[in-house]
Amino acid sequence: MDQVVGFLGGGQLGRMTIEAANDLNIKCVVLDQGHSPAKQVLAHAEHVDGSFKDPASVKKLAEKCTTITVEIEHVDTYVMEEIEKDPNFRAKIEPHWQTIRTIQNKYNQKLHLHQHGVRTAEFEDLEGKSEEDIKTLGQKWGYPLMLKSKTEAYDGRGNFPVKSDADILEAMQALGGRPLYAERWANFKAEVAVMVVKAKNGEFAYPPVETVHEDSILKLVFAPARNVSKGVLQQAQKLATKAIGTFKGKGVYGVEMFLLEDDSLLVNEIAPRPHNSGHYTIEGCYMSQFQAHLHAILDLPIAQEDLELREPSIMLNILGGETTDSHEKVKMKALHITRKAHIHMYGKGPARKGRKMGHITVTAKTMAQAEALVQPIVDIADEVRGKPQKWIQLQPSSQSPTPLVAVIMGSDSDLPKLEAGIRILDKFSIPYEARITSAHRTPVWMAEYAESARLRGIKVIISAAGGAAHLPGMAASHTCLPVIGVPIKASNFDGLDSMFSIVQMPRGVPVATVGVNNSTNAALLAIRILGVGDPEAWDKTVAFAEQNKNDVLAKDVRLLEEGALAYLQKMS
Amino acid sequence: MDQVVGFLGGGQLGRMTIEAANDLNIKCVVLDQGHSPAKQVLAHAEHVDGSFKDPASVKKLAEKCTTITVEIEHVDTYVMEEIEKDPNFRAKIEPHWQTIRTIQNKYNQKLHLHQHGVRTAEFEDLEGKSEEDIKTLGQKWGYPLMLKSKTEAYDGRGNFPVKSDADILEAMQALGGRPLYAERWANFKAEVAVMVVKAKNGEFAYPPVETVHEDSILKLVFAPARNVSKGVLQQAQKLATKAIGTFKGKGVYGVEMFLLEDDSLLVNEIAPRPHNSGHYTIEGCYMSQFQAHLHAILDLPIAQEDLELREPSIMLNILGGETTDSHEKVKMKALHITRKAHIHMYGKGPARKGRKMGHITVTAKTMAQAEALVQPIVDIADEVRGKPQKWIQLQPSSQSPTPLVAVIMGSDSDLPKLEAGIRILDKFSIPYEARITSAHRTPVWMAEYAESARLRGIKVIISAAGGAAHLPGMAASHTCLPVIGVPIKASNFDGLDSMFSIVQMPRGVPVATVGVNNSTNAALLAIRILGVGDPEAWDKTVAFAEQNKNDVLAKDVRLLEEGALAYLQKMS
């Protein structure tokens, strides 16, 4: 029997995994209702119509395949256990049914993580607990706290935030009848997610992304996460990999995390399957999470480098709005705005409010470009859904865009000499940061600053210095970014001392030196350098040169018309 | 009735177009045999089983859809004409049946292009012609010449190269029974193809690609075409757009061209549908040729900018080999080499020799990286097909890459001072050109050189100068590229004269000045500047700094171990 992958569930996650399988001639069979999204993109008579919670249907699927996987965790793990233990079935199950069973129950999931030393928010079982017990918890943890259903909870359903003692009864009634637990409120500054691939040769992590939720439903994903230091990104990958290391079974897993104010991380939730926060990988990475899932469960080759980002990416969910065709409206309007965004509709028929009907991924050379591309589409999605137009950005990078140029000086006494250059950066809308860091008085901070500059997005450094003028050369020694040196005319020698200190660097560490006090040229040179890779910056330098030319030509005409002496008179 | 697209033909081109349609919730119906590749990725009962050449089946399809399109040109255009003229059918046909009918017949296609002023190779009808007539042609054009079947010709089938008088009878017999024409041999240095989108708002062209054939079957596509000047690329887009402008009907068209030794272009062949040379667009561009085809035939929005290349791309066809599973072997081996290559298998079942079973697309930041990634996969594809291992490269781009750095000097007397910098560019494999151009003795040529530098691909200019030292500043006045000035120590003033001339540029025109005679730092600065946009160049500067650091540390260890005086002794 050839390799056949059976899917419990035929929603959009199954659909996109099957699209990846189709590209590889990998045979798949789907168990779900009639014309579900996954079945639409794979025509054959072997699919099973039925529920992925129905044991008989699951066994029927198992007979048809060599590997069973899930695209939803709300499956019947007991029939999966039975299939695994029954030698009549040859189908392997990935990930393991125990993993799915543990994850299905959010309380057990948290307990499992806690027992394996993976940090989560504090939580407590509410089995047999009364309103009074919860009040006691409220006193201990402070409000708000979360009341959560242990099972069948997703997209915010089954969660109830309790803001004071007075809310407790309402919360218990709203979640009534379900097994509950309580969770301490995590005061996070951002939500971060990492897709982890668990394969026979180890665990591998996709880049951490920033997730933005609206009404408890994922709305936007930024890959890589914005405004987060490299150290935190590495921590997020490490924590996610550690968490998935505690579970049995191969496949991709989604790990959702909270990033707290102190830059520490908590694991919030695990999904034992491809995840909405990984959809961007189709266009954003060389290998999508869906292909990675297939590789993991089928023991096909996979390595960390496969999960690299091709380009900064933003994903926007297309959610059902007030009308059944709202998603189609978003699609058509998005197509009218740009065709650089890739649209994925899920073939779900009429929309229900808040239902995931499709998604859009934008990729671009820079995150700022991706943000500019996606912004009008987000506006339209909000408008169609009847949401007030607002651009959700935790720390909007377009309002305070990542600086491309660092203007540094050893002392604020150099600032007046840098003013002309800074005004040019401003005029050309080149994002910059101006900082004081001294080679002599803050040597360690200066070194750290220069070393981390590139990771923070800086592309060129302009450094002013006078006298011994070590700053440009020292900055160039601590980074491989191009450094432009502006010799400042200090008290002696007309600035010649500064110029020699800056320009006469030893072989190996270049500083691009401009004229004494000439921060204008430093700024223009920085823009020329940016223009090497950025057509927009190029256009700006060309426009500047053009204006300069016209200014001179205009003056020449005036000189011709007025005569030299009259001109001279007006000058004084 | 909702919009429904009917496809005549269900091969891989239809399959990939339907994958694009699925992403957009666009309904499709396919006419072809049973389980054809296109039907596999779209499950519903409305497909039509039958031949796209059978009038009754075509009419059956037409009843089910609002737009009919083709994924193969060997269709029955007479039934299409009938459908267009019969008001009972509401289905529009795109592109127009007349276009398909003209293109189906290669002789008529050439005649059409010729009549519309589109340059092709010389050709002549052979209807009613004898062996003697062909000999006369051979004398007129010279050998080899091509004998071609007018109809049902593709992938080299229906073509016979005639090398001498003696071949003529054999050729006529081999192509026997079919209507023939003769074509003069085009002595091309490369084959170039352009996908053109003909939409309601005009014609738009994808980037010209370089195509490489083996045994008359397309094997490799390089996007963009390598080693071709920008001017030729523009000519290719212009010629392709002109050619498609002469045909009726919307959709994407493939235009295959010959690039002759004198850089002029001939149109070789037109395909009125998505084309193998455009498969790279799925990963290589923001909008694939398949989505573009749908947008064109359905009047969805489209613009030139949508067709931009995301990254340099190479496509390799997976062709059937000696065994029926050869394509699966290529796939598995390719997966073991890298997962950065995207594999598309077509679901065609057992392979036939030379049949297109799938393709692989590699994208990378640079063409050189893409070439390095694809090379081992090409080797494996060759090996599996029993072909001798050889790397087909018409003009391997790694041997004469476009220079990124221009090293200019006013006189060859400056060259010795530039040697150290040039050696660094060499060592780091940064493509450069060294030129002599003087601000004073060749002012016009110097200006032209600087002005055209960017269009030729130059990103940074290094300019040496001594004495009055005008060259760096004048070059910077004629281009907005970053210019690095190297003051050369001339006969007087220890180079201070040169330095002042270079560094003290007026506000508005910056020159990045390095130390006197320090071309080493000029080269390193150039690489740092390239590193702003090119991670590879960045890695090189980091590696250089690392090696410098290690050199110093090693010397320090030696100094410590040997003692200062012993060390000093060895130095002399």
C-alpha cells in the first residue's frame, strides 16, 4: 500500500495541507462532512463523509491510510488510542493521541507544561470550587482574572474575564455546566507565537511572529515580530521548542505566548497542528508550515534552515461579517487595491460572523513596505465588518518607523554642527535617531550601541567628532555598517586635527569622511548609500540634485539679467 | 448564474490555473479525460469527461460556464466559433477562437506576425513544393534549415533540422503527410521568453526570462534572463507586447524569442495560454501567470507593477525518464538536497519519457545563490534521466557577473595605489570594473560614464585622485551613487592637497573620503555599503573583521610568549 495520509477534519488547515501534499504527489483522504474545504481541492471517491468525532467514521478513514493526522484537536482520542493498539490497523497516528488528549483539555495542558518546567500564567482547578473560593483567588491574584472552560474552547469561546467579585456568578453561569479552571491575568505587552516542527531528527522553530487579536480572534500576524529584541526572539524560539519537546508525536505545533513588560515570556496555549499564526509561511518562507507538517509526519527530510523567512510578511484574516458575502467583498476590494497581496479563500460558502473565511498575506522587502501595503486592506476589512476604522498596532512601527540612520555625537556640543544634516534627513523623511555616546566617557555603551545597531535596523551611522575625534573610527570598529565621519572644527587647528583623526584610519576599518562641519554632505551621503538598495531613497537624491541644479540655473539667469554689480548689491 | 470558468484541457497548466482560482473562490469546470491533473485539485460533479477536440463535449462545457478558456491550443476552434455566434450560449471565449486558430497553424502564425511587422526568422510555405524546391531554398538560405509541420507541433515534435541536400528526403518522409513549411536557421546566442498579459486595460509584460532547451524540450528557465543588457530586456518586452497586441482576446500569452549575436530579437513562437516559461512566477513574482490569466479573462484588476519579480528564480522541469517512476526519484532526491526549492508535481501517474511530470522552482536573494541551490538538483535530474551530467549555462553568469563597484582613476599612474583595494574586491568576489577616465582630459566621457553607471548595475564608485584631485567630486556631481574618494599622495604636500580637494566638497555633493593612499579602506567601505542591502556582502565584512581580530589576537599571544625583544628581533 502506497503512503496515504488521512485527515481528521477538513477545514482550511486540512485544505492548505492538502494543497502542499498535491504539489508533492502525496495521497490524502479526508474525514469530514460532505463538501468541506479540504475535500474541494482533492478529487477522489475515497474521502469519508462523516464526523471526525464519530468512532466508526474514524476507523473507516484508518482503513484507507498509512498515517493519520489531525487538522483540529477536538477529535475522539479514544478511538485513536484503540486504532493505535489494534494490530489490524496499520495506520500510524501523528501527533500522538496522548498529546492531543492532553492539549484538548486546557487545564491538563497547563498542568502538563507546569510539570515539565515550562512557564505559564498561574492557574488553579475550579472543580468543586464555589463562588467564595474564586473570591479568595481574586484577593490573592488581584482582578481581572480569567475563568476558562477546560474543554471545547477556541477563538475566545469558553473564556470569561472576571473584573471584580461581582462578575463571578455571571461568569460561572455563562460557562455553566462545563469543567472550569481559573487563570491569573497576564499583563502582557505583546503576543508572540512560534510554529515548531517536531520531526524524527529533532525540533525546529519558525521565526517568532507577533499576533494581534480582536474580539479574542486572531486578526493580524507580523513575521518577524516587530519591536522585539533579538534576545527575546531567541528566547521565544527556545521556550516554544522546550514546550513542544515535552509532547509525544511528530508534526507542526503552534505555540502562543505572552511577552510581559519585563521581556519575559509565558506559554499561553499549544495547538498540535498547523496554526493560523503560521499561514504567512506559504509566501513568507521557503517551506510552508503545511509542507513542514507533511515532512514531519512522513519522515521526509527537514532542517532548521528550511524554516527561514524569505521576506517580512503580514497576514490578515478575512473574517465573516454581518452579511453572508462580506468575505467576498473584502476579497474584491483587496484585489482592487493591490495584487501584491496573496489572497487565500477557503471555499466555505456563506459567511457566519467571526468565522475564518480566508486570509491575505503581504510580503515585501521591508516590514515598513509590508505595513504600507496591508494598511488599506485592513481598513477595508474593518469597514466591511462594520468595525470602526483603526489600525491595530501595539507599537506602530509606521508612526515611529525603525530608524535607518543613526546620528551619533560624543557630546551635545556637536549637535549644532549636525543640525543641517538632521534637517536634510527630516526633509527627505529618512527615519533616524540622534544619540549621544562618547568613545572616551561611555566606551562600553558606545561599543554596545554600535554592535547592536544593525539588529535594530540601522543601515548607516553618521558620527560627528572634534579634536582627538575617536568616535567615528571606534563606531566603525564595533560594527560593519558604513560609518560616515563629520570632522568638527574644535578650538584649534581649524578642524584639521579632527579631520586627520577621522580620515586617516588604519587599513581594515574604513570611515567615510566628509568636509569639516559638513553634516549636510554626511546626510546626503547616507541617503546615497540607502539608495543603493532602496529605489525610494535613490529618487530622493536625484530630486535633490535636480533642485540644486535648478537653483543654480535660476541664480545664473538673475545674474545675467541684473548684472554682476546690482546682484552683488542685493547680496549684502 | 455565478461566474464559472470552463477549461478546454485538464493538464498541468489547467491544474495550476485552478489552484490560483481555488485561492480566489472562482468556480471552474474542466473538460478532459477522467482523472486529469486539473480535475484532481477541484472536486465536484460538474466536470465534463471527454476530449477538448470533441464538439459535443465542448458544447456541454459551454452550457456550464460563463467564460471558456484554453490550457492547450490544440482545440477545435470551429465549435468555439459556433458557440460564440450562437446566442443560446452565454459563455464568452478568451482568448478569441481566431487567435487560437491562427496560432495552431505555425505557418499561419508566422505569416500573421510577418504581416503585422513583427520580426521572425525567414520562412516559406512548402505546399506543393518538391525536394528540388527545398534544395533551392538551401542554396538561398544556407544549411541547416528547419522543416516544420504547420500543425500539431510541440516540444520539438514536427520539426526536422535539414543539414544538407541529402537530408531533405528523410525529413519529408519523417514529417510525411503533414502540411509543411521551411524556416531559415536562426543563429541565436540565447533564447528569451516573455509572458504577456492581455487585459481589458492593456498589455502587460512579465520580466524576460532565459530559456534553455534540451532535446527540443524546455529544461531550465532563468528569471530574469542572465547576461543580457537592460536595453535588450526592454526590447524583448517591447517586441513581445507588440506581437501580442496583434492578436484578439484576453489572457496570458507566452512569447518565445531568439536573441541573435547582434543583440537583435526574433519572435519564434507564441502560445495563447499560460506557458512553461512562466511557471517560476508562482514563487518568483507577487502575482503568478495563472492568477494573471484569470484576472485578464474575468476583467479583474491588473497592472504592470503586479508582474514584478520578488527574487531571482530558476525553474527546472521534471521530465519523465526511462522508468515510470523516474520523476518520483527526482522529487525524493531533490527533497533530500534542499527544501528551499519548491516542487510542483502534476499528478500525472506513471511517467513517459520526456513528458512533463512536474517542475521545481528555486528562488534566492541573488541569481548566483539560486544557481548554487539548483545545480545539484539539475545534476540529479540528469542522472535519473540517464543524461550525462553537465550544467547547461549558455554564458554562466558566475564567470562575468555585472560589476557592482566601479574603480576609476584619472591616470594609470594611480593604479598601483589602488592595487590593495582591488585585491580586496577580488578576494571577496565582489564584481568590479576598473576604468581610466579623467575629469580634466576626458571631461565628457567622464560625465557620461558616471551618469550611466547606475543603469549598468554599478552600486558604488571608488575614485582615486591626486593633486587638484577633481575626479571623485566630479563623478559625484554626475551621479547620485555613493562615491568613495581615495586621496593619492602626489609629488607635493604629502597628499594633503589631494585630501582637501576630495573631502572639502561643497554642501550638496558628498564624497566619502578615506585616508591618503588607503584604497584598502575604500574597498572595505564599498563592501560595507553593498552590505546595507546585500546580506552576502555583510557576511563578508563580518568575516573580514573577524579575521583581522584573530590576526591581532594571535600576534598578541606570540608577543606574550616570545617577549617583546625576541619578537622585535624577528620583525626585522
